[in-house]
Amino acid sequence: MVLDTLYHYTDLKGFQSIIEGKSIWASDIRYLNDYEEVKAGKRSLETIIDMFDEEIGRFPHSNEVLDHLKCLQEEEITSFAVCFCRKPDLLSQWRGYGAGGTGISLGFSSQALQNIDGFTLAEISYEKDAFVTNVEKSIKKAKAKLSSPSVVDEEGRIIRDLVNEIKILCFVNKNGSFHEEAETRLFSISGFENEIPVLYRVSGQRLVPYLSVDLSSHWREILRCVYLGPANDQKELLKSVNEFLHYNNLSDVEIFNSKVPYRV
């Protein structure tokens, strides 16, 4: 179950960019540190395909579904994602993504995030074998829909929805050793095939593709609070962040100091 508020850790420059631009960056997941998890999900498709072979002929369009699964296994699947944490004040997140504790954690309304067109919100699962179990559930639901006599000219959409669900499942399973991250991701459903232009930013010695996700239509309800990192001069930062939010017509956004006992 997705929590009411999700938190995005960033540095002060990222915080400024999000507020002033009313947007947030969704990066190509091939360039995230844990893309190996996606590859592991793809490898698990072999198990699904072997299991699905037994279903051929047992319900309408089963051959088409299998063909799509095989294509999915062969292609380099990707998506664009914004990473959120379900915890607002977590030391590992401050260290990894919050500029070593000098950054900001922004609290977003999960309901508003779910209403962004072309994106879906999904919790990361850290359970072993969760991928296969969840794919089986998705196939079972699609099978029931395709077997229904009331389905008319909807078969193509049902199959496309199933493939998209399986793609997303490839992106939301991680090794249990990462469970402390308590991660939820906002995904672009269509990868590079979308109406939002793909942009590039410099990261180290490479160019990383990303989408600028427009938050303006949900702006008044999307940002709920901000947490100031534990390694900041919190008194000075509190003053400047309060003024900054007020200037950007966000005076109702609550500001909290981190309670993590961490200094650099």
C-alpha cells in the first residue's frame, strides 16, 4: 500500500530547481546504480515463459501474449523514474542522496503523484520470488479478461496493459539487502515512446537521459512538507527556506528539522 506522503531526497540546488521549475527529473533507469535488479527481473521472465508455454491454447490470444513476453525478454527495456522514500528522515538517504546530510527531503502527496498523466507509482518489493508471483497474478487477471465473452475489440489493449504491467514489475524488485531504502518509484509507462521530450544531463563521465516531469497542474496540493538535513546549520537554513517557500507562494508547506544525530 502506497503511503500518503513520499519523500524525495536531494541537495539544495535540486530543491531550488524543483520549486522554481514546478517539475522533477525522472532519470533513465539504465543509469541508476541498481540497474542489475532490472536485469535480474528480465532473467526471471525465462521462468514465466516456461510456465506460460503450458497455457497455450487454454484461453483466447494466449499465443499473442507469449510472443509479447518473448519480445520483452529480448529487448533492452527501460523507463524513466523518480525515486522516493517512504521515510522522511533516514540517515542512509541523507548520506546517499541528500548531499551528505546538507540537503533537503521534500514530502510529496502520493495521491497527486498518482494523478500525473503517463506515469504510475509503485512500491519497490524486497521479497524473494516476488517478481514471479506478481507476474503470475497479472497474467491471471489478463487471462480472465481475455476469456470473458463481453470483451469486444479490447484484446489488443488488454495485452498491451499486461506487457506494461510486466515491464513495471521488472523495475520494482530489488535484493532484500536494500530493504532499508523503503523505496517507491514514479515510472514513465512508455519509456522513450512518450510525448515528453527526452533531455540529457552530465553525470560524471556520461550523459544521462531524463524527463522533466511537469508538476504545475498539481502544484497546490502536491508538496506537503520539507525536512532540513541533519548536517546543515538548521537555524540559518530554516530562515532561508521559509523565505524561499513564501516567495514561491508555498507558505503553507511545513518545514521540519531532521532529528538524526549526524554531523560532518
